[in-house]
Amino acid sequence: MNLNELFRQQGLGIMATASKDGCVNTAVYARPHVMDEQTMVWGMTEGRTYRNITENPRASFLFKVSCPGFSGVRLALELVKTEESGPLLEKIKEIAETTVGPGTGAAVTHAVWFTVTEVRSLI
């Protein structure tokens, strides 16, 4: 499955994380920035998802393509690094500002890099 092509499609993404003591959180998340087939980057705010991945580096991302049926993917992820500045973060902020709404870009404070450890079909 070519993740770069998949994430060019419109759809709904859900990121799941857990704190160090196992409290699970899910949140709606944008499509990732695909660096290569094994590396994905998301912009994050100072919310629960970001706090969880700083305590527990594993996460899961589900993406359902906006089409009839159940086309999409489930990714197992492991944190590589976070960036609090740089051109990629600025690009993510700009995209958030235009796609989500005014003021959204300013809330994005981290570019969070993950390695894809497993790719599974949606169903």
C-alpha cells in the first residue's frame, strides 16, 4: 500500500495514544506529512495527545477515506523526535490555518515525527 497516495485522498483520521499509566486518549487528526513510507509527521498542540506521546512513545493512527465502504489504513507508530521550530512546522501551521480556521496554526507548537512499525488494512 502506497501511504503517500492514500493520504492524498480526503478522509477522517483518528490518533490514539496512552499515558504512562495507561489512560487512553483518541483525537481527530489531520492526514500526516509523509516523509517516506516509514516516516510520518503530524503537527500537534500542547494537548493530551502530545503529553501522552512524551510519556509513552507508541501511538496508533486510523484513517478512513471519504468514500463509500471502508477504504483506509491502521498504522502502529513509534515516536522518533519532536521539533518546536523549523520549516516543516511552519508549513504545518500554514496548512492548519487555511484548512481548520483562523488561529489554528498558532496553536500548533510541535512537529512530531513517527516511524511506522506496522501497516494494517482498515477492516
